[in-house]
Amino acid sequence: MLFLSCTLPIKAQQLTATLNGTVTDASGAVIPNAQVTIVQSAVNGLSRTTETNALGSYTVTNLAAGNYTVTIV
């Protein structure tokens, strides 16, 4: 009789999200280098800031689950 045992690491579920978008003006033209600020509405008020790329796009990763306010400057 042959018995094999294998142990694999198990990761717990993570409640994180990724937010991405494109910043445009009223005419639909993309806005590069715009400052994007994401603020969590919870008590701790987590804040993350990024900048749009040359195509007006941005991505913010590893956001905790919750409600956020996004501000573009």
C-alpha cells in the first residue's frame, strides 16, 4: 500500500477591490496627469491618491471593501 500526503498553503478570502477609470473633459478628450483621490467613507478615512497616465486612465488596487468618494483635480 502506498500513501502520499501533500500539504498546500491555503489563502483566506480577501475583501479587496480595484478601481479604475478614465478621466475626460466635457468634449470627451482624455485628461492626462489629473490627480485622482479616493477617500473611504468609513471611520478610518483611508485616502489614496494617484495620477492619470497619458491616456487619462488610472488604477488603484487593494482597496478595502466599503464606500468611497472619488475626486478629480
